[in-house]
Amino acid sequence: MAKIPYRLYLPEDKIPTQWYNLRADMKDLPDPMLNPQTFKPATEEDLYPVFCKALAHQEMDDTTRYIDIPEGIREMYKLFRPSPLVRAYNLEKELGTPAKIYYKFEGNNTSGSHKLNSAIAQAYYAKEQGLTNLTTETGAGQWGTALAEACSYFHIPLTVYMVKASYLQKPFRQAIIRTFGGKVIASPSDTTEAGRKILAADPENSGSLGTAISEAVETAVTTEGCRYVLGSVLNQVLLHQSVIGLESKAAMEMLDEYPDVVVGCAGGGSNLGGLIAPFMQDKLLGKANPRFVAVEPASCPSLTRGKYAYDFCDTGKITPLAKMYTLGCSFKPSPNHAGGLRYHGMSPILSKLYHDGYMEAMSVEQTKVFEAATMFARVETILPAPESAHAIYGAIEEAKKCKETGEAKTILFGLTGTGYFDMTAYTSFMDGTMSDYIPTDEDLQVGFDKLPKIPGIQE
Amino acid sequence: MAKIPYRLYLPEDKIPTQWYNLRADMKDLPDPMLNPQTFKPATEEDLYPVFCKALAHQEMDDTTRYIDIPEGIREMYKLFRPSPLVRAYNLEKELGTPAKIYYKFEGNNTSGSHKLNSAIAQAYYAKEQGLTNLTTETGAGQWGTALAEACSYFHIPLTVYMVKASYLQKPFRQAIIRTFGGKVIASPSDTTEAGRKILAADPENSGSLGTAISEAVETAVTTEGCRYVLGSVLNQVLLHQSVIGLESKAAMEMLDEYPDVVVGCAGGGSNLGGLIAPFMQDKLLGKANPRFVAVEPASCPSLTRGKYAYDFCDTGKITPLAKMYTLGCSFKPSPNHAGGLRYHGMSPILSKLYHDGYMEAMSVEQTKVFEAATMFARVETILPAPESAHAIYGAIEEAKKCKETGEAKTILFGLTGTGYFDMTAYTSFMDGTMSDYIPTDEDLQVGFDKLPKIPGIQE
């Protein structure tokens, strides 16, 4: 009999009641967002047309270390949280590794991923402010589903701009969003200036996250009582997602464990930033020295091959500029890229930490990702989302190193969600029709050449 | 703040280590299964060609009240059990009912349903006996997925005969089964006598559960080291599924609660029989007097409109005969029936209890089921399987009665699984293209006329 349980759910008195704001402990803060008109540092007020006030405040707050999670948010968290910390006994056995592998499983909710943690917060604050509409974009559909659930719970109408390629390939994702009362529009669409412009130039345009963001933001700023919400990249999102790391750390403390290495998949950084937050605090404060590994797709390698530069968060160039690792806001991953993690940039917080040497990054081809996913599913019985499987791959690599060295390291990784809506990709992997794509340096240079020129800051 | 938590996970020391065998407490037992050749009561040995020995024994055992759950099974249960008992605060609020509504949520595993509870047991015993192959059938795909997970865990090759209509409509279900290493064959197929016979008469035959069972059983009895496993109806399945009711009862005891009424969806009876088992024990022993309500589809109304008679468990008439409520083994629900719960018969245990007045039953049209499902999803944030939504409908009806009478009854229902693979049906509901079908008495008479004639027993 195993002494440590497979799954640990925190008891009620250990469930976090505050989020942790990593920036409060960063001696060197990320460079400020810039107003896209003036190129001056954006103020909280600059953000009011786009975000509701409480969220604009959280976006700019780099001093408050702990922020109370409002009662209304904690009530909805209780519908699916705490999420379990799982000891991957079967995976350890399969690998024959002396390492102890833990994962924080965020997939046990209908949205199927960790995205719900921030969706609830953003819908709640919008409702508090008396807003009557929200807009957002979604790519693979996890974020759109999560936000539709949250908006349905708080009774706020939601419009989701869904990347057209996904809209067509994933009709079931649309259907779930609609079941929760959300309105879904394929992007690019004729409902916005940004969309019409793109369609005029290319009527067959299949969309991108950057374009969908442009459309959602435009609709938000031109509609009375409406704001925009985003599921990743932003400081506020990492703040909300810190609940993942806080719960993980509390659970590991109950087991008398502490990770030697924390592994997460990296797209815009929402899960990774949330998972590592309290452990990174220990590192920043010199209390512990864990390693952090970001795992990203080889076909969308913002950390490992991007530039650390100011860039727009959207393709239409209407959002503020952020200093981040980016492939250029016009970058689109190859159509053969199956999973999520397809955003051109990376959370400014994570970009800064990576730039300053607090975090490592690696990239992996998708066939290797699905190999890890399938192996994991068979031994741990959870069908992972392709996104999450990047972290599985990274954790397996760490566990294999332990096998070589004989070290019994403690590995923690984030299992962000489930793959029920990704069976087309699983099928192409099983049928041997999945291929890998790694952009050439020349491919990437196209995006870098279009990075914005900012007088005195970025020439 | 709510005093009772939304979700209660049993602590480790309260997790059941034994299954409960309801038949040990039934004064009037179900009539015995009959050997299909001799029409004599089937013996344990008669079942050996079809089921592995331990399961054949469980099938016939009507005296052992509690049966130890082997360590190997409990180890795999730990990967997803205990499942939570949830207080449906939001549903109560939405309905404005004084009733307290609880549900046992069995969907938090990759198979997406309670089916995994019995799949693990059946794969385990097959492995113990040294079997080298298993066969089964699947309709909607929940059972096939569950068994593929279990077989992958215990390293036993699996062949799944999947009803052809589902095979074509649900390619993602196939893909999951394949991801877990299962082989999927569309039924009727040319791999069996039974399949070839049906295809010769009707090459376009889209299959039925009964036909898929015939094919799976035939393959099992004609292949060395191979046995057949079934996900519902059988006594052994209800035994394994008693873990649902045992956990529910233990959790309710922790909350100082006891259900006035227990509601479950009813197809073959696997969930309903497991959920009610320990509460039915109390009723049989005179310790308590809860009501039990089975909710079945109006398009496949075995309990509410079927005959209590001996019938074959499969369309090909090669299985033993069981005394049960049945629509006739040739019955196929209308093609417009979207969800599962499409088996022609009902668990002999539940049939007997219903016949003897220990249980009630109701039927419901599918548009009403999806209405309840959508409402539930929006307030409780879980997207239910259409099967499970029958129980939701039944629970809501009970809660509405409480609203009328002002009684604060305690309602427990089984939320058996999630609907991620049923989005086609949800979409047709939202688009208004879903219709209801209630068979006429004449429709049903066709099946009744074909019930087997058994000299001296059923003329």
C-alpha cells in the first residue's frame, strides 16, 4: 500500500483565500505596458475602456503581495476546487525512475482546464461594476468555454470571437459555449472594422488569436457597458491563476514535500505563471532554489526562439504594447500545429523572469508531445489536452535524467486540462499522419522585421 | 457561507473496501437465468465459456452480503475515486425549492461515467484468471471507453464491437478507445456469424446493442483465452457499482443526512442499481423507507411499458435468458433517440424490485431531458451526459413537488457522467431540430410478440 495517497484534495481550512501577486516580490519588474497612441507607459485609467476597473487596477498593481479572493468568486471556485494534487505512481513505475512525480490536475471541470480560475474572477468583477456585456476571443476553445460557464453563472451576456479555423474544426466547442448561453462568432468576421479589413484583403482568411483579440477589443470599446476579457498573458490572469500554485504548495506541505523542479506548458503563460508563483516567491526571496521549466511547442517557440521586445498583444495593433518574448504579432503557427499554445507572445512577468535567468525553457515537436500524452493516458487514465502534454513531456524528460543519475528528485508539473475535444489530433497521431513543423530562422525573421519601432525605446 | 460543503470527498478511512450484494437481502429473489439450450436454470459452470470464473461466481452468488474489493481493484479505483457527493445549492436556488438536493458525480474520469467502476473489476478478474483477450460491445461509447482504460491499465488486449450508427456518428469515442489501445469494430461486422447473417439480410443495417452483444459473445466463446464482459444489466455489474451507493451513504452520514428519495437514470440499470443498493437494503430490512425513482427515456420505456418476462439479453439469442422488464430483444429505439439508455431490457434485480413495489419508474421525452440538462449545466457548471440528465429531470420534478407542498425533503440523484461526446445532440436541441418519439402500443407489441416461448414457464 502506498503511504501517500494518489490524489490529495486540500481540506477546507487550507484552501487559499487570497491570490499571490508575484510582482510584489520581483526586485526587477517587467517594463511597463505602453499606450499604443503615445508610447508612454500606460496608466490604470488608460485601461478603463478595455478592462473593468478592478481588473485594470490588478493589472497595474505591483506592490500588493496578497489580494483577497472575494467571497463571490470563492463560492464559484467551490464548484470545482480544490483541484487534486496527484502522485503519478503509475507513471513513475512505467518510467522506472527514482523521481517522485506529482501533478496538479486542473481538468476536472466542464471547461476542461485551468482557464476557469481567471474566467470566474473576470466575470465577477465585470458584474460588480454593473457591466452588461463581455467579449473575448478563443482559439482551441478552452478559454471560451470557461468564460461562458462563468458568465452564465454571473448572468452576463458574452460574445466569443472564435478563430475561424477552430470554429470550423471544433463544432463541439462552439456547441458547449452556446449551451452555456454564449454567442459565438467566427473570426475574422464582418462585425468589426478589424475583421472587415482582413476579409477585404483575404476573404478566405482562417483567422488567428491575434485577429480575434482585435475584434473582441474593438467590440468592447465601441459597445456601451461592454468590456474585454483575456484568458492569458496579462498580469491579472497570472494573479488569478496563482491559486493553482498556492494549492499545490499547501498540498505538498501536507505531504512534507517540496519540488526540486516545477514544469509547466507555456502558451501565453497563464498556467505556468500560476503554478510556479509561490515557489518562485521562495526563489526570489532566497528561501528555496527550485528549477522552473517552461515547455513550448517547437512550432510556436516564443521563449526559446523569440525576441525580448515591445510588441502589440494583437494582430490589429490596437492593444497596449507589452515587453515580452514574442515572435511578432503577425506570427501564425503552421496549420499542421494541432494543439493550443499558439500565441505569438508570452506573459511579461514570465518573459522577465526568463530573461533574468530565474526560469528555463525548452521546445518540443508535437509528435513527441502526443507520444507522451498517449503513454500518460494509458498509465494514469487521464486523457490530457495537447497543451498539458507539453508539460508531461517535460516532466518525463526530468524523470529520465533522474533515472540516469539515480537521484530521487521531486518533480511537480501542471496538468492543465483534458483532451476530449482534441481527438482529431489524437487520431492523426495514431494514424501516423501527424507531422512536425519547426519554423526556419528565415520564417521567424519575417515576424521580427515587423516589430514596432518606438522612438527612444525600440528602434 | 454554506455550512455543508459543495463537494464532499470521503476521507480515506471511510472509503468502502467491500461491495454490497443486494440479493443477499432480498427475501424474494429474481427468477434464475435460464440456459438458452435447455431452458433449465443456468449454473455457474454454464457461464464459464462466456465470463471468467470469478465473475460467473459473483453472477450467481445470492447469499454473500459483502464481498471484499481486491487490493488490485482498489488501487485503480484510487485513480479517480472517491467521487464527490455534491450539494446542488445553485440548482435549489434556481428552482426556489425547500428541498435539499444532493448528487453523486461519477463523471470525473476519462471514461466520463460510472462505467469504469465495473470495467476495472471485470478486467482485473480476467487478468487474474490469465485470460489473454476480452470482447465487449458499446453503444454510446461510455462503456467501451471505460473498459479500454481498464484493459490498458491491466495490460489485456480488448476488442470492442461498437454499434455502427455510433461508430459513424461518434468518431471521437472510437479515437479515445483506440488511444487506450482498444480495437474497435463497427457492428454488424463480417468478423462473426451473427454479424454476417444480419449483413446478408440487410447490408445497410446500422446495428443495435443487442447485435453488438451477439458479436462480442460469439467472438469470446470461439477464441482461445478470450471472455466477454458487459457493462450493465448483470448482477455482477450491480455488485461492482454498489460502490456508488456505499460512498453516497457514507458521505450523507458524515453530513447527518438521509435521502427521502433516490433518483437514478435507468438503461440497463448499472448506475441505478449501484446507487440505490445500500438504501434499498435499509428498506428491505425495515430500517428506513426511502422512495426510489427510475427515470427512463419515453422512446425506450422498458420499466414503464415493457413486459416482465423471460427474454434473451441479445438480439442474436445466444445469451442466457433473464426474467426482466423487456421490450423484446429485437427492439431498437427510434433513430431520433439521441442519448444512451437504449437497451431493450432491465437488470433482473431492479426488474424484480420494481415488480414487487419497492421502486417507482417514470419515463420522459428527450427534449425535456435536454431542457433539464441545459438548465443544470448553467447553474451547476457541469455538462451532463444525456443519460444522466434523465436523473436530473426526475430530481427536479421531485424538488418542484416540494416547492408546492413546502416540504424540505432530501433528494439524492446519480449524476452518472459528462456530455462532452454528446454535443451533436445538444446542438440539435439548441437549434430546435430535436424531436420526441413515443412508441405506440402497436410498435411495442411487435417486440412482445417475439418474446421466447418456454415450455412450462412462458407460453
